[in-house]
Amino acid sequence: MSFTLENGHNYQFMLRKGQWYLLGFDYSYGTLAYDPPSLGAQGYASAGPVSVPGASVGDIVEVSFSNPLTGGVILTAFVSAANQCYAVFFNPTAGAIDLPPGTITVQARKAS
């Protein structure tokens, strides 16, 4: 269960055996529909910007894609500016890889 307070802070809780536990706080996320281009050998493609309200340079970023990352494709993300993130798909192999369209989800949280 997640809550956003009036001050914009986000809190995530879990109920287990009748007890509430705080899982995390000060996170925000954004999504972007994206059709990755064919990734050539050792190639990459960046996607964005993904609007992530409250994100700032130095935040911890997690990223996911709604379809499998086949062939060893590596997906990373970073905060490029206030409220803005980019995702990067990297193909470390010697052959081209073509991923299907999907949705990128980027979550950012404060480092401290």
C-alpha cells in the first residue's frame, strides 16, 4: 500500500500478520511507452525523457521494462535533470537484438 502526503513525500507500507511495516519512502516513478530500435552489436539506445516528479540528480534509480530483455540486453537508468530520467538499453553481444515495444517504468528515491 502506498500513500502520498500533502508535502509530496511517498510512503510504502506492507501489512503482515496484523502489523504494518514501512518498506520505503520518498520515491516517485514515471512511465514511458517505448519501441526500442534494433540494437546493433555493442549498440545502445536511450529512451526519454521519462517524467519522474521529484527526481533529482544523485537519486537512486530503478528501471524495468514490460517485456523480457532477451539476448542479454542490459537496461539502466539515470536522473538527467530535475524531474527527468533516461533509460538506456545496451546490447553487449556480437549480434543485433530487436526488442518488442513495451513500457519503461523508472522509480527514483532519495539517496539519504
